[in-house]
Amino acid sequence: MREIQWEEPFCGEGNACFRIGVDEDGNAYIAVHGQEDRFITDSREALRTMILNIKAGKADHLLR
């Protein structure tokens, strides 16, 4: 069984909270807080790329 190290939740006011986690095998996980047993997973590199792209504004259109 995998051991996922979850970060503290990222929450928006009145919105669901998301959690990001990693395991020792190099996998990354994203889940809704309280539903960590239902996650999406990919490599840490994919998570890194997603975060960098979000920081660069490539997902800003989703916030309109």
C-alpha cells in the first residue's frame, strides 16, 4: 500500500479544499480535502509542470 504524504489543504473562501501529496516512488496526487481516497495521480514532473504553468497565468481563463 502506498504512503502518500499530503500537504495542508489549499482552500478558497466558500469552495472545496484541494490537497496535493507525493509518495516515495515519485508520484504526485491531487484530491479534494476529506476525499483523499479518491485522487488523481501523475508524476511529480507533471505536477511541477502544472504548477509552473498555473503560476505563469496559463490557466487564468478558468478564473473568469
